[in-house]
Amino acid sequence: MDVQEAEARRLAARVGGRAELVDVRTRRLSAVLNTPVARNQRLSYNFNTELRYGREEQVFFVEAQYTLNAYQSPASEDREADDDAPFVELSFELFAVYDLPSPESTDFTDEELQAFTNTTAQFALYPFAREVVHQLTHRLGVPPLTLGTLRIPLDPSEIPPRLQPSDEEPSPREASRPQRQRGRGRRAPAEPAP
């Protein structure tokens, strides 16, 4: 992570301390099933977000445009326009309204409002976007797609020292803790203790 992301969170904090989310609406929604999905086919997707903000007196609003293209083969960075076409195309726009109740709320800078949009508002809208994607893919008759967790990397200076990774060998106590695996898939059944 670069310094800009840490600075964005710092700038967003002043707006976040005063803004109150009062409404989230769907402004536009489009779902296209280009081809039926084959059973037991591995699916991949590309999910993109564009954020904009605006304000009027003591109201601040965020527009988030989302697009998702799902493929029946793994998506790659070098996918060209004439490669496999997506079997599902989703496009939708969510609109969040924030109340800025105090008079000093009108003195936010554009940098603060943009930082709030890119951090706090993005995290506030993401569960709504995840629900739209899940519901639309289900209604199209394809395996419901669940978007993964939204993460914004932290600068090492923002992580408390006790939580920072180290190059040291783990203590015997830490080494005996079971390791959690991340990713999708089925859990293996628990094995009996010896």
C-alpha cells in the first residue's frame, strides 16, 4: 500500500465523523444471460466499480456504478475483446444519501469528500452490491455468485506492532495453533484426535 491510501483514510475520517447514511437506492439495473452455463463448470468473474460523489447543502450523495462479467473459464488479465464472451453481464448503479447535519459539514474539501467516497462509502455500499449480484445471478438460473470480501490494504505503520508479521520463528504455543485456510471450496471432514 502506498502513502496515498493511508492519507485517504485520514482525510475521510472528518467526513465519517459527521456523515450519517440515510438511504440507499438502486438507480439502474441490467442483467443479461448470453449463454446457459454448463453444469459443474468452474466460473470466474471480473467485477469493476466506479465511484462519484456530489453534494447539495447538507446532503452528500455517492453514486456507485458496478459491472460484472462472468465467464465459464478462468478470467485472465490478458483476455482480449474477441476471447470468450461472458455468459453473464451485470450492470447496476447504487445511490447512497448521507445527511450532514452540522453547519460545519459544508466546509469539507473535495479531497475529504473524495477520500470518504473511496473508503467509507465504498465499504457501506459493498454489501448492497454483493446482494444484487447474488440475487441477479440466481434469478438468471446460474449458480448464485457471492462476491468476496472487499479489502483495502493497510500501510505497515497502521498495523499495531503485535499484529505485524515477523521473520522470527513462531513460539511453540503459536506453532501448535491450527492454521486456517482461506479460499473457496469444501471443508474436509474433521479427523478424530489421536
